[in-house]
Amino acid sequence: MSKQLKTRYSQHFFKKTFFKQLFIENSHHSNINKTDSSVCILLKQYLHTLLTELLLMKRSLGLWIMLLAVNIVFAQNPAKVTIKGSVVDTANMPAPYPTVMLLNPTDSSLINFTRADEKGGFEFKNVRNVPYLLKISLISYQPRQMLLPAHEKEVNDLGNVPIKPISLELMEVVIRTAKSTLSIHGDTIEYDASTFKVPPGSTVEDLLRRLPGIEVDADGNIKSQGKDVNKVYIDGKTFFGDDPKAATKNLGAETISKVQVFNEKSEQAKLTGVDDGQKNKVMNLELKAEYKKGAFGKITGALGDQDRWAARGNYNRFNTKEQFSIIGFGNNINQTGVNWEDYGEFKGQNAYNDFDSGDFGFNSGSGMRFFYSEGGGLTSYFDGRGFTKNFGGGANYNFDNGKKSKLNASYTYNQTDLNLDEYSFRQTFLLDTSFFNNDTLNRGEFRNNHILNGRLEQNLDSNNVLIVKANARISNQDAGSSQSQFFSNSLEKANNRLSTDNDSNRDTWALTSSLIFRHRFKKKGRSFAFSAAFNQNQNDLDERFTTINRFFTANTFTDQIRQLNRDNNGSDEVKSSILYTDALSKKWFWETFYNFSQSTSQNQRRVSDPELNDQLIENLSLFSDNKLLYNRLGSGIRYSHEGVNLSVGLAALQYNLHGEFSRDEDQPLVAPAVDRTFTHVTPNFSADIELLSNLSVNTSYSYSVVAPRFNDLRPVTTFNNPAFRSEGNPNLDPELSHNLSAGMYFWDPASLSSMGLSMDYAIKESQIVYNQVIQSDDELGILSITRPENVSGGRELSSYLWMNRPIIKTKLSLSVNGSLRFSKNPAFVNGVENETKSDGGNISMSLSATPNPKLIFSLTGDFNLTNISYSIQESQNQKIRNTGIDGNLKYQFAKKMFLETNLDYNIFRNDRFDFKQDIPIWNASVRRIIGKANKIEMRLAAFDLLNKRLTINQNGSANYVERRISNTLARYFMLSLSYNVRGYENKLKKNNYW
Amino acid sequence: MKKILFLILLFCPALVFSQPMEGRIRYLVTRNSAKMMASLDYMSKQSRERMSYMWGNRSEWKTYNNLYFTADQTKYEDSEEKAEPDAEGGYSWRKEQFFLKRDFAKSTIYDGRTLMSKPYIVEDTIANQKWRILNDLKEVAGHICMNAMMVDTLRKQKIVAWFAQDLQHSGGPESFHGLPGMILEVDINDGAMTLTADLIEMKKLANELDAPAKVKGKKIKQVDYDKIIKEQIKQRMAEEQPWFWNVPYI
């Protein structure tokens, strides 16, 4: 039995026996004389004092009830009492206007309060006669509290109640200057020493010298309020014996969070419990809970059949200012990167970046607060084709001191080894005929990326911010592919076979860097921003080509070409932007911007013949030296007020393109230099309106101008594959389009339903398309020549709808997503305009149910339809249908055991070719969490149990329709073991957002 | 003349002491959603830690609110002043109905609120708040304040308030009231949300205490308002989602 309980028990016993006696006495003497009653009162007072003293110490409910009981039993007290007194200072002078409060002694809760008069006099009239904690508060004085038992008379006059002043120094220096909180515990005043600034490297002694009320002499002896401090505790414990200087001279000031000075009872008093009145000044130094720091991480290893394996791990360390993390992964199961969740933790506070593009003006997306930072190479997407072996890793460092500086630096590396076999079928339509391709591709590729990333944000002062950031990437891609293309004029009969072997090696260096400076003027709403950027790209490609063209028709002959290509492309870009914003009024703003960029690029393609001593093949080689100058000046006004945000503006832009083309560097130009200047005026409008507090609509219009690319402007023909030649067109004009968008968003917070609709429409005034001339060629079989040209009449409409709605609150919810796309793109085939229309739609519905916390399942149906029609050959119009059904189940079937399974059934159809393929993919896994802290997880997983996985892409555009089928990783089993420092959650995860 | 003044001062001590209790207090309101998340014990520890690791300092946003007061009335509402300078292209959100009026003489409340996009008018009498008076002193906006604490059982919040020793008023920001001095600072759940007075102007008010010309919504009592919140919190708990995206944090 604890000490407290014992005390309580004995009190209880005492009370009981006492009551009994009292009762007996009372029954014996029905007339209680006055002496008896005064004894009673005395006794009651004694009990009261005892209990209330205990209450002050222990604050237990039991004691409080007893106190109440005592009052009830001795019910002679008047029901109401008037409590009065006069507050005086230590010199017995009236202390004017203190606040006097009556608190409940059990929990200090406020019952009543009053303001005393100028003589410190106060009075609580006719309050309930129960025990109170009387608290007096007056500025510059220590709050005083005293316990008042219920009073036996109607007036409880406390007389003079003295309060002690807080020294002026403490008030001025500690509270006002250092903004420190004073904590008062009885006689002890404590303040937060960490708010007193000392230079780095100072000792506690240096800190103490700065603290008001504390003196430190030359020898290091400490005095507090004139009295010697002869003991120093660290966190309440003695430090290096009894010499107080040992601690203060050796400890660093930065380790201390609090300095307390209080009176300690003498050893004698501690021993006997009897206060002998002897007190020592004692100092306690409370150590900082050091920076709030921690670490977490997890590691997973997995092995499967067919030599499948996977491993990944991450480790993070952090304190209040810094975050450091490392991550790594490797596998041969087509995981080319880590998932977003792991990447987010890797980047920490830089997983989301403030939007800080330096390209000011329309269409620069300002106003958006956060966006996901790029995944670098670590979240690279796998397109589902082939087999890959992957490795990657990285380190990240974040610094943020909450006010002035933010720094992020990271390095990541990733590599992928790909092995792909792909079959593709393609039908190309001509005016009244068509031809077919049956191609196979085998490709082996090794690619890797080193990415270095840095960003620094410095608040120079409250009105000036500087952001500097840079991203550098070094990549290498080493690939070998062999492609075999069967050309035929009908489905049955092959015409010729073109085999191409290509070994290539590409080295890429890319640097983007920028600096953004923002200044706010004193006038509200007026600001200035400047940005400068430098970007560099170097792209070197070596290709070794061998093509063999074999004809199956009568005049059979075989043609073989071998060539070496060497491409060296480099470009430098310098950009700068200025933005000036001013508030015309509270609601109207005016902004003006200027953008400038200049990029120079040199592209060299050297094609040589390995059979002729690598001699340059002049008519296939090209060297170009290009310069692009871009200037844009714009201005607009904006209205922003209570949910109505409108902006309208106008900009003038100019592109200057200068391109020189020769067969090789330092050779004469093959044609006069291309010199083009394009000037356009572009209007811009946007509106974003919250019609109701849960309904918003938006619409926008912009006019876009995209300059033609130098490669399309070249005045000569180039080709790699002799059957596919591409011409340039020096007379190309920019692509121009009117872009309209509209959208709306509705939500109902009460039911948690939401709905959205968005629509984008582009009217292409001028569009660069690749017109084709396809002809029979005696040497090549079928020869395609493409040439870029401006056409008008293209249209594109896309719309998107989504809706979420709970059907049964917290148990069953429905979500619907749908999209519609219409596009019309003209292009010329052998001189005849072919308009390819592609109309498609997609609808997906998903039901998800959580009947109880141990079971979650969902069912999703997905239907895609694309209609493609060709104006030159309507008989070739296609209907491509893909349908998918996906069922998902998560079940916690035992305390720490989980079953997760999903079945994804995909149906691919193309009626025109009688193409049917069903692909059911079934995955299942069982996992178990092990250990007291749930830190270990074991999982047995089966992927593609039915062994059916294939990747199918169906699409059609321009004058062809295509279907590609690639093999990829099918059925495998895996056993994995994971360790998580933070532990695994021992329940099903409902949300993945947090 | 001096004698008369002296006599007036002698007999009317209130005059000597009191400055006119009328003016405006501007509160800097800081919300930290990572800390709000941290106090939701029904969410998994992993997800709370993840949120605070990834959002940390970014999850803080600041606004200004105004409290207008006379000797026995207050009105609390959003301020048009912006506490954080927003980037170019600042977006202006639709304003929701929000004002809280208190009359301590009549002991009445008259609040215009918005809950889940619906406006409400809360009319009721002032309810007692169970403050515990503690022992710390600190300065807020030039006034020495004592601290008090209470627990909001509806939202499971620990509320620490600092009230001025020398501003005798029962008012405070949001719906906090009932202390012997004006509440100048409130801290909810250890920094998840803080309201700190950063400007106190003693001045004669014009019509700042008036309710807006248009007050919309269904008239309800405080208990009904609290009931809606309770229901929402219960639902969000079942879904293991933070509740404070849907209903105000205080």
C-alpha cells in the first residue's frame, strides 16, 4: 500500500471513530451545552486545517470529499459567508487594485473574482461557505494564494493580507526584455534562461552573469539576491561533488534550458521532516531536452523463384532544424524506382516545393502554392514493357531554421538494365490502298543517371527573399537493338523485310540553374521580382547502324547499308525575367512583366561509312549552328476580392531564329542561312469565381505561339532508315492556337461528397504536321518521305468529370471518373488531305466498402472506347475497346495477420481486325507482423498467379493504326522480410494520404 | 479647481484607476496543421509522424483577427490585414460568415458562424468556462499576464490562456472568456493553434461592435452547434481522417 493510501486510510479511520463517538455523545446528551459546541468548533477547525493542508499538498478527490463531509457533519456553519480583507505590501502599505480570486482548492478552478479598491480592500459578499483557495494577483507582485477553510461565522475577515513584490529587475529584464515566462512555485521564481542570449561557446558562468538577480564574482562564486549559492544541481542531481563552480565553469551555456534558484531545507530538516528554519540557496540547472531529434528507417529483403530478388531500405535522422536521409534499392522485378511514399520521406520537408518558377507572366502558373518535387531518377516510371534489373540510391539533406534560411541538397543515382522483346502490327492507309508492317524488336539497354540537386532560400530581411537553385544530371544510355520490319501490301503476302541493327551510346549532361529575387515595397501590394537562369545541355550520341533490306518479290535483291552516326548536340540558354506588381486599390492590381531568353545550339550529325575507312557520308551528315532570341513584354490587371479572381492582359512577343546548316563544321553552308522573325500579340484572360462557399467555377482563354524547331527548319533531307526519309522546311511558321478552358468544382462537406468537371478546347489556327509521301521504290520497296508543314483546321477537345459520394457513411462509397476526348487533325498523304478524327471516352466506377475495420474491399470497372476515322479511307475506321475490372480485398484475419489480394481483368478488343485478348492478373499476399513493437514484417506474395501478363498498347492516329504487344514479367513468388524502426501498423490502412 | 479634482479623484477611485475600456486588440493567429495532426490520437502514430516529418515548418499559416471591445461587450472577427505577404498573383478566397458577439452585462452571445459551408446564427446565454488558474507570469503585448488552463472536452483540446493583470475585462478571442483580465494569448494543444495579441489600441469605437448588416443562417443554440461538431468529429474518427479540415479547429 502506498504511503498516500495509508495516510488516507488512517484519516478515514480517525474520522469514522470520531463520528461514532460524537454520535453516541449526542444521543446521550440531547442537550449539548455551549462548551460542548465550542469544543466541536475547535475540533472541526482542527480537522479542517489538517484536511485542507493535506489537500494543498495532495489535491486528491478523496480528501476533498472528506473535507466536504466534515463541513456537512459540523453543519453549524452558516450557509453563506462574506470574505473580506485588505491587501498590503511587505511594508504594510495598502496595495491598490489587486485582483482577488476565489478558486476551488481541489483543482484551482476559478469560482469568483473581484477587483480590490485603491486601499487593497476586497469583499466577497454572501458566497457559499465552503473552502476556497484565495488568490491575489497584482502587477509587479508575486501572486499569493492562501487556503480558506469554510468559516464558522458569517463574516470571514482576513485582515491584512501581505503580498511580496517581484524585484524590478525581474520584471524589467526577465519579463519585458528577455520575454521570459516567470513561473512561481511558492517561494521559488523560475525563468527560462534560454531566452538570454550569450555568444556561442559561452559557459554557464557567462550566462549567469547576465541573469538579473544573480551575481558571479571574479572567482566564480555565485550569489542570488545577495545570498551565497552553495550548491548547484544539474537536473536535480549533484554534479561533481559539492563545488558549485565545477558545473558553472565547465558546462556550455547552450546546454541549459532553465535556471532555478530556490531555498533548500537543511539536511537536518530533510531528515527529520521538521523545519528548523535553516535554509540554503540552491541553484538547479535544467538541461535542454537537446534538439528534438530522432531517427527512423526500414529495410526489406526479398527472394523469389526463378532467381527473383529485391531489396530496399531507407534511413532518416532529424532534429528540429535538419533532416538527413539515405535510400537505396535493387531488384530484378521491374521496380525501376521507389514508390512515392518512400520518396516523400526521403525528401522530407522538400517533398513539396514552393512554386518558384522564374518565368513570370501569363501561363507561368503562379498562385499555386505547392507542387510535388520531381522524382529525380528515383521515381522513374516503368512503362510495363520488358524485363529490367534495377539499382538506385541517394542521400538528401535539408536545413530549415524556421525563419531565415532553407537549404536542400540531394544526390541520387539510378540504373536500369532493360531486355525487351516486342511485336508490333501496323496498318498504314494510302489513298485507296494500304500496307502492313509486322515488326519484331529486340532491345537491350543499360541506362543510368546521376542527379545532383540544390536549392537555397534566404530571407535577407522581411522584405527581400533570394532563391538560388541548380540541378545537374549526367546520364548514359548504352543500347543495342535489332528490329525486323516486314512490309506487305496485303495481310497475307510479305513484300520485303528490313532488318536494322543499331548499337548506340548516348551521353547526356544537363544543367538547369536559376536565381530569383523578390522584393516587397513598403506600400502594401507593391512588389518587384527578378530572375536569371542558365541552362546547358550536351547530348552526344554514337550509333552504329546496319540495315539489310530483303525483297520477296520477283526482282529480288538484297541491299545492305552500314553506317556510323555521331551526333553531338549542345545548347546554352540564358534567361531573365522581371515582374512588377502594384496595388491600384484593395481589390485591383496591376502587373507588368518582361521575359528574355537567348539560346544557342550546335547540332552536329556525322554519318560515316565503316567500309570506307569511316569516311564522311556527306549527304547524310549535317551541322547546324542555331540561335534563338525570345522577347516578351506584357501587362495585365487583376481583380481579387472575396472569391472573385479575374485577370485580363496582353503581351507582345517576338522570336528571332537564325540557323546555319552545312554538311560539317567549317564547311560552306548548304543553303542560305534561315533567318526568321515572328511577332505576335497574345491576349490572356482568366476568371476563378467561388459562386457559393462550396461551388467554384473557372474559365480561361490564352493564345499560344510556339516557334518551329530548328530541326524542322533545316533546308535538307536526312534519314537513318533509308525507307523513312524526313525533309525539312525552312518556310515553316509558328504553331498558333486558341486555348479555352472551363471547369467547376462542387463539394458538400457535410456528406463528404464532391464533384468536378473540366474542359479544354484548342482551336489550332496553325499546326505543324508531318505530311507524307509514300511510294513504291524499286530499291527500297516502300519509301516514306515526311515533310513538316503548317496546316489549319485542327481541333482538340478534352473533358474530365469526377465524383465521390459516400453511400453509407463511413462504410460504403462510390466514385465515378469519366473523360471524353475529340480530336480532328488534318495531314496530307500523297498530296490528299486526310482528316483523322479520334473520338474517345473513358468511364470508371469504383465502389469501396469497409464493413468493419478488419475488412476493406473495392470493385472498379473501367471502360475505354476510341473511334478512329480516316477521311481518305472510311472503310478502315477503327473501334478500339479496352475494358477492365479490378477487385481488391484487404482482410485482417488474425491479430497480426493480413491477406491482400487483387484481380485485375483486362479485355482488349479491335473488331476491325478481329483482335481479342483477355488478360487476367491475379496477385495475392499474406503478411504477418512480428514482435512486441511490431517492427518485423514477413510477407509471402504471389504475382500474376495465372501467368498471363503481357503489355498491350492499341492506338491509331494520322494515317495508321497500331498495336504493340510486349512480353514482361509474369508469374513469380516472393518471400520478404522487413524491419521498420518505427514499427508497422497493426491494422488495415484506410488512407494512404498521410 | 485643483481641490475639486482632488475630491473627485478621492471619491471616485474607479476614475483614477480605469482608462476607458474601449478599443481594438489584433491577434496574430498561427495554425500548424502538423501539430494539429500530432494531437489526433485516433490516427496512426506512423501517419502522424510522417506528416510532421514531411510538412514540419511548412504546415504553419498565419492570419490576423480583431477583437473590438467596450467595458462589457466584445466582437471578434477576421481582419482584412494579411499576416503573411502572399506571393504575386495572390488569390482572394470567398469570405465565410464569421463574427462572435458577447455582451457580458446581459450575459448573451450572438454569433454568426459557418459550419460545413452553411451559415448559422448562434444565440444563447454565456456559458461558464471552467478555467484553472496557474502560477506563471509573462508579458504579452506590453501587459503582464497570468495563465489559466482548461480542457475542451468536445474537441479534446488543452487550452492555455494568458490574461492581463491590468485589463479588467472578461473577454477574449474566439469564444474564450470569463477570466479576471482580458485574454491576450491562447495556446491550443501545445502550439497547434496560437492566438497572440500583437496590437492593443485604446480608442473610442464607432460602429465596429455592430453585427454585419446581413446576417444569414438558421438560428440555433450553442448546444446544437456543438452537437453538429460532435457528430462530424465522430464520423471523421471512424474514417481515420483529420476532422479539422471540415469544422473549425476552435
